[in-house]
Amino acid sequence: MAGSGTGGDHANYGGSSDGNPAAAAGQCSVREQDRFMPIANVIRIMRKVLPTHAKISDDAKETIQECVSEYISFITSEANERCQREQRKTITAEDVLWAMSKLGFDDYIEPLSLYLQRYRELEGDHRGSIRGEPLPTIRHRSPNPSTDVVPFFPQPPPPSFVVPPPSGPPHLNHLYGDGAGGYYYGMYGGGDGSGASTSQDPPMPGFDHSYAPYKQ
Amino acid sequence: MRQAGTYSAILMGGIAGRTGPHSLPLARIKKIMKRSGDDVKMISGEAPIVFSKACELFIEELTQRAWMVTLQGKRRTLHKEDVAAAVMATDIFDFLIQMVSDSNGGQMAPAAKSDSMVVER
């Protein structure tokens, strides 16, 4: 990554809550710790997928801890490049998802889109999605038309919200964890309003409904 | 209208049931995002949310793959070398190659891989 690590903590341009700067200042190795996810969290997640009897060496824990940070940087750089190309200042969730897909993590897209949808519904998506109207789609620039699919986020459900694809693929399953493809989401409209979205309905005909074949 | 009570309860069980709303601290994620480049300016509030889940998936995948290497070696302790082997064996983890070969004297003895890719340092 070019230019990483210079200058450390930037000013909080985003202006949103940044946890607890006062507490951070009180710790001695703040810079080191800020570079990684807390190891306890990392270990807990690891244990979710390991058998009970499995042991994890300390160096494995630390390695994975470092890999996570590398992953965040890797994806963020790609997302940031896209923002700059499109002359947007804010890296959005959609940018992150796009970058993940581009960099090969397209298996994550579906569960992440679901997760984001849930978050928006639970937390009250005052943060930026457009209520009450179909969200425009964004075509992302994949050179390959068969992968030209953008992760869509469901809009907050207005009372009459129904988006059935005309060809009637497997229904939308609201519950987490069972996406049987066929998701249609309105597009997140871009936080700073300048996004590269086109105001049109999701392109249904010819649209690749399921995520499974959504691979390059 | 959606039934906020029931619906939320279902969803809360699905997401928040285990470890709380987000497994990983959002502020920390945001800091790491900012460090990824000098020109990272603004980050929407939702981007770290996505990352908190994505990192979870990432850790799970990397751990599972590493554990498979551990098992191939008939061991029960997951070591850094197993993580390194999993990285080598997975295309999308190529960005980690340098990281897992660093600070280890170049010693990556993957348990069940063919030639060790000795990455020059």
C-alpha cells in the first residue's frame, strides 16, 4: 500500500464518533494497539470455527490479527480509488462491498448485504439511504458484463414495498442466512450526493439474479 | 407495516445474539481504514459496519483453512505456519503473502504444501 503508515492518526474528518480518544491517550502503546483489532475479539471469532479441543498458538493469533488489518487496508485502498475516480469524498458501504467483490471476496457480498440491510432497519437508516422511493442502481465498472452486478441494498420497506423480479426467481427471504439468490436491492444513494448512480429502476431483465454464479 | 417488535427480535437473535451488535470495534476499524492511505478522506458511518462483519468472515475463513492444514499435519495446535500455508493455498489471500512470510526468518514450512515459496525479504 502506498503511503500507508505515514502520519498515523489523521484528524477525524468524518466527524463521527471515534470511540474514546481520551482513553487511547492514556495507554502507552496506543499506536501499536490502534493498528490491530483487539486480540480477544480475534480469538473469539477464531474459536467459533474451531473444534473445542483445538489450541491456537500465540503467533497464530497475532498473525491473524495482523492479517485482519491488512485486509481492511487492502479493501479500503481499492474502495478509495474508486471514490477518487468518481470524484466522491466519502467511502461508502457500497464502495467497500464493490471493492471486496472486485478483489475476489464475492462470497462475502451476500451475507454482508444482508447484514447491512438488517443494520439499517434496526438502527433507523437516517444515515443516508433514501426513503420512500426506489433507490437508483449503480453500474459498477467491471469489464466483464456477466459480472456487472452491483450489490444492492434493500431499501427500507415502505408499506407497499414489493420488488418481485418479473421472471419470478426464488422469493426474497428476509431472514438472515438463507439467501437463495434472487435478491433485489435498491441502490444505496451515496452519502455525499454526488454518487455515480443513475436514476433508473433495477435492471430486471437479463439480470443475474443469484450470487452464486456471480464470479468472474 | 413491518412489525418492529417481532422482526427486530428475529434479527437481533441472528446478528446480535452471540457477541453483541458488532463483534469488532468500529472506531478501531475506522482508524485502520484511515491508515490505509494518506488520501483517505471521509468514511461513511456504515463502512465500518460492513467491515466489522467482513472481518469476522475473513477471520473465520482464514482460520478454517489454516486448521485444515493443522489437521493434515495431525496436530491440534494451530500455528502461524498453518496460517501461512492457508494463505499460500488461497488466491484471494495473495495480498497476505508478504505478511505471513515476514518476521519469521522466511520459515514457512507449510505442512502439506509442495514447494515452500520462499519469499525473499
